[in-house]
Amino acid sequence: MATKDDNEVRVSSDLSEGEIKAIQNRRERVKTCLHELLDVHFEEEKVPNIVVLGSGGGLRAMIALLGTLVELKNQNILDAVMYLCGVSGSTWCMSMLYTESKWSEKLKSLEENLIKILTVDSCDIGKEIKYLEESSEDEHYSLTDVWACVVYGILHQFDENKLTDYRDASESGINPYPIYAAVDKKKLSEAGASSPGTWFEFTPHEAGYTALGAFVSTENFGSKFENGKLMEKKKEKSIFYMQGLWGSALGSMEEILKAIRDYIKGLLQRLLSSCETRTCSPCGYGHESMSNTTEFSQAALLLLELQPCAVSGRDPEEVFNKLLKILSGK
């Protein structure tokens, strides 16, 4: 069993203590399912690790994975699954599931709830602006924060939970153990998607490079380490942010530009819609001036400036400050 101080980098190819506990609790359920389903008997230590791996593909991947899991449940096969893994859109489905401690027993109601959420445009642009304002004060502020807002526009869910909040749902043995994967942009451009070093993995217990055997406690992801020791602890990122990170679209410059264009287009549409009245209350600022065509055009032009910032690497802080000044009517 791999043991370590949570304030240190764990260098090992062994599973984490939390994952070992989860697999031990899950194994009996898998064993029973395989025996009842296939009339196959396994010794405890030889129970196979059956994995469901969800692909990327945005909202389609999210819906496809949920539909697959529902059908596995209908066919009484879901209990045979030891691990549930995903990247990009599949991780959006996974993060929704694990908010429910016994999700594998409540898939039908979760499916119905997702349909309701996705079919109602309940995005709050004020929340997005507030999030970007607060995120801009972080030294790790990046386009991932913007992409998280894009994902919010797709999913209509502002999830402030943390990945570590899912430990109980992962350890009980009722559900498969989750592994979320994200792309390392540098490794992707150097070695391609098939290289093991391209993938960075997250579980409710640890985050790290499986290929390198280097992990930190999930709650310390984003904190500063030196010589393997925790030097400066940062606040754990919310699922809202992680959904943007797991989306992995920003691992490709082509996808970065596409994401920015799509986000700007959607944001402009929502701004225009909210500013049809004299007071733009959905923005949360209670201003009246956005109904003015000139100021709306200025805001649109500032948003479009974000694309060259992304291409050149120029700091977008000045653009955001100007935009916020217009939005606040100052």
C-alpha cells in the first residue's frame, strides 16, 4: 500500500491509499455481478478490473456516456465495472454523477434531471463576470478560466463543489471508481495524444502523471511545491474550474481560438438580449448605459481583442479592466 504525507509529492507507481480502499470495497460487488451474470467465479484477488472509458466530444460525449451507463444498468452489467474513466465531455457527465453518493442506483432520475437542466437556459452572466474577476487575481489565471465559463454556457450548471467532496461516493463500493483525465498541452504538441506523458489524471484522492509516477493530494493541486515539499497551499479548485480544465480543448491552439470565438459570440448574444431593456439586471450591475449602441459596440470590440491576446501571449488584464469599466457604467 502506498503511504505518504499529504504535503509531499508521492513518487510511486502504486495506487493511492484512497483508491486501494475504494477498489477493495468495490471488488465484492463486481465479483457477485460477474457470478450472477456469467456464472463465472473469481477468487477475491483475481477479480478483473473492468473499465468503462468515456471519450471526448463535448456535450455529445457527456450525453453518450450517460446513455451508455443507463443501458449498462438496464442490462444489469453496471455492477461489473470497477473503474469509470473519461476525458473532456465525458468528465462533465462523471462530475455530475458523483454529486450523488449512490448514483449508480439512481441513474434514471439523474438522467431526467439532466434533461431538464440542459433544456432550460439558466445561465447567469453575472456569475460568469464575478468568477472571471475573482480568478484574474490568481497567478495561475489563464484561458482555462474563460473556457470554464464556456462549459457553464453548455451545461447550465455552476458547480462549486470540490473533487475531494466526491470521496465518499467513490470509496463506498456502490459506484465505480472515477478517473478524470486532462491533456498536457506541451506534451501533446511534442509527443501527440498517444504518449502516456500527455495525460494528467485526477481522482478524488490524488492528481498526477501516471506515466511518471508522480502525484499530489487532489486538495493540493495548484499549490506550490519545492523539492517535493508543499511550500504554499492554494485553495482547492471548484468543479466549475475543473470541468474547464478536463475539457482539454485548450490543449490545441486551433481549439483555443475556436473556443474564444464561440464564447464571444454567445456572450454578445446574451449581452444583447439582456440589454433590450433600460436596465441590464442579468449582468448584476444594474446599469442603464448598455442599451446605448456605442457602448455595446465598445464592449464587443474589447471582447474580440481577447483573440489576439491568446495568439500573441499578451496579458489580457487591460482588456478585461476596460470591459468591466463599460459593464459597470463607470
